[in-house]
Amino acid sequence: MNRIQVKDKFFVPFLDAHTIHERITDLAAQINEDYQGKETLFIGILNGSFIFASDLFKKISIPASISFIKLVSYKGTTSSGTVITSIGLEEDLSDKHVVLVEDIVDTGRTLTEFIPVLKKQNPASVKICTLLQKPDALLFPLQVDYVGFSIPNKFVVGYGLDYDGMGRNSGEIYQLAD
Ligand code: 5GP
């Protein structure tokens, strides 16, 4: 792996494809064990999670379905000032075991605001599976159930993650150069 340029910034190698795939195999094995006998709905959060969700889902051996949503936040009248809603969720969630699949949890704001919205549809359970988490950046009390890699608080791209729309099309993950 060499350093790459995405738009005006340089990025250095951080996680290679083999390391990512080995970790995803472990995560899938854990999920397969935890959800034995339970029909599970995976919900991938677009755009960033599409590659991770696809690689993870291929390794899921329990009965499962998958759907993708986009989260949209707009100014509302809640205490935090924003309201978050999803586009694209057509499934009836009642009594379903939901695994939310995210590329990266940073401050935790997005999921902290979205999970109560999701729970209004009465799923049997909701868990979060993220490929990456930046523990030092967490500002909201979010419980993340499955974490691929805990990483430093530095901007990363590749494997679905973008910088200004670009850089998603890499099988590896790169970190912003100093
Ligand atoms: P949160 O609501 O947890 O602060 O933000 C999560 C979202 O922020 C992610 O889904 C992602 O879109 C974006 N994000 C946070 N950190 C990074 C990063 O290092 N790289 C990229 N590409 N996106 C990030």
C-alpha cells in the first residue's frame, strides 16, 4: 500500500484488505452465534456502509434479510435542534431483530438521534455493528455492540468511506497524512 491523494489531501495506509476481511469474518461469526434461531434484519446506512455491509452480509449464515437506508437530518424543534429521519425503509420492523450496519461511529450523534425513531416501529431488538469507531470522539452515550476496529481520532477514507464524495472505491482504509 502506498500513500494516495484524494482531491487536495494525502492519505497514508492504515488498514489493508486482508486485515479488514479477517476482522469482518470474526464479527460475522459473533453475530451468527448471538442471533442463532432469530430472524435478523440488517440495515445498512448509506452511503458509507455499502461495502462493509455487503462483505459482512456474505458471511452471515443465520436466516437474514438486508435493507439500506439514508439518514437525513433537518432543523426541527427538538432540544438538540435537529430531527433525523430515514429514507428507504419499507420493511415492517415489528418484532424483527435489527442490526444497524454503519461505516464509522464518530461523535455518536447520528445513531443516538436515529435509534429512538427506529424503536417507534417496535422492533424486537436493535444492535449496532460498525466497522470503525473513534472512542476519543464519542460525545453521546451510545452503546455500540459490534466494533470492527477502534481507531484514533483522525480522518479516514476508503472501503466505502469518502472525502468530499471521493475515495470510497478502495479495498483498503487510509488515514489523513500529518
Ligand atoms: P457521528 O454522528 O457518529 O458523529 O458521525 C458518523 C458519520 O460521520 C459517519 O457515518 C461518517 O459519514 C462521518 N465520519 C466520521 N468520521 C469520519 C472519518 O474519519 N472519515 C469519513 N470518511 N467519514 C467520517
